[in-house]
Amino acid sequence: MPPEKHVPDPATRKLTAPQHPLLQHKLSLMRDVQTGVKEFRELAAEVSLLLAYEAMRDLETEPQTLSTPIATAQFPMLSGKKLALVAILRAGLIMTESVVRLVPAAKVGHIGMYRDPETLQPVAYYSKLPADISERRVFLTDPMLATGGSAVAAIGTLKAAGAVSIKLMSILAVPEGIKRVHDAYPDVEIVTAAIDAGLNDHGYIVPGLGDAGDRIYGTK
Ligand code: PRP
Ligand code: URA
């Protein structure tokens, strides 16, 4: 199979698929069926950091006066809304655990959801979100945006809790999932490392990387 294209639709404003070689290289290693649990987990954490770098590109800063050992001057510091990282369990957990090291003051929420293997419908089993989520910029994490059912349900949970600013960080996405999220929530920006061709009969991303949760936790 030839290498898949990673070209985001330029007409879709709310979609970012960074083409950085480091990101693409690490994602290719994640795809490799020979990559074991330890390395897969490490790669998922590293890819999440690179995605966060892109997803947080528009965070506000304001100048603050600081003194270096040499001089006093104004330097940019983060300002604006505080952040919340929200993981869709299980697989999104590794992403929030990695990204919180970049933004240690962020609050972290969890939405428990799994996809029924027969119906491919999301089944929600848990939700614990920051009480002040309406005042925060929310970064929702899930490595796989496949049918989009889980992401749409999770975004619905966030909106019901009052969230108004939501970005979805995924490692792999397909056009079906992107469309489903944007049809339901056009305001939600998606940041993904790659856009694959589509889904197979079992709802798995092709060529994809397999079952993200199983590969992170070694459960298969
Ligand atoms: C995976 C993945 C997403 C979902 C994507 O989770 O992490 O949450 O599937 O599929 P969708 O876009 O078609 O909804 P899974 O159901 O395997 O749960 P797990 O993370 O607990 O293993
Ligand atoms: N969930 C996964 O973990 N992998 C896929 O390819 C699709 C959904």
C-alpha cells in the first residue's frame, strides 16, 4: 500500500494536521505492528506533546516585566483563560498525562466511554469534570477519531457541563469522523497528526495503528 496522504482539506478551517517530520516519524513507529507496549506508550506520550504544541499555538500571552541576571525587560507570559485537559478513557489518558507536564496548572477531567464492538456506538460509563469548565479552554484528548461517535458524545458531555471553548486532539483521524464532529459541532477545532483513508468493516482506521487502548495498555 502506498504511503497515505496527510493533506488536510484547506477548505476546512477547523482542522489542523501538522506535517512536522518528527511527528510523522513517531506516528509511523506507532503504526508498526512490531512496536511493543513500552515503546508505543512512550511514542504516544511524545506525539501528544507535539500535538499540544500545535493545539496551543493560539494561547494568549501578555508582556510581564522580569529581570534576567543582565537586564529588566518585558517578556511574554501566558494569560487569558485557564486550561482544562479532558481525556476520553482509556486511551486518551496517556495524552493528558503527557500534556499536563507542559501546562501543569491545567485542571484535568475524565470521560469514560467505550465503543460497543457490534454497534460501534459509544457507551458512556463515567464523567468527572472541573467544576469551572465553562471558564476554561478545553483540550479533549483521544488518540483515535474513527466513526466520531465517541468524540461527539464526549463533546456533548462537555457542552452540557458548560464548556464553550473546545479543541479535540487526536493522533489519527479519518474523514468520516472529522465530518461527524464538524456536522455536530462546527465550532470544535480538530488537531490530528494524520488523516487516514477510512474505516474497515469493524470500524477500525485503515491503515491506522490498531486498537489504541490495547496497544497502550497491552490488553491484547
Ligand atoms: C477507541 C478510541 C476512541 C474510540 C474511537 O476507544 O480510543 O475512544 O475507540 O472510535 P469512534 O470514533 O468510532 O467512536 P475504545 O472504544 O476502544 O475504548 P478504550 O479506549 O477503553 O479501549
Ligand atoms: N479505536 C481504535 O482504537 N482504533 C481504531 O482504529 C478505531 C477505533
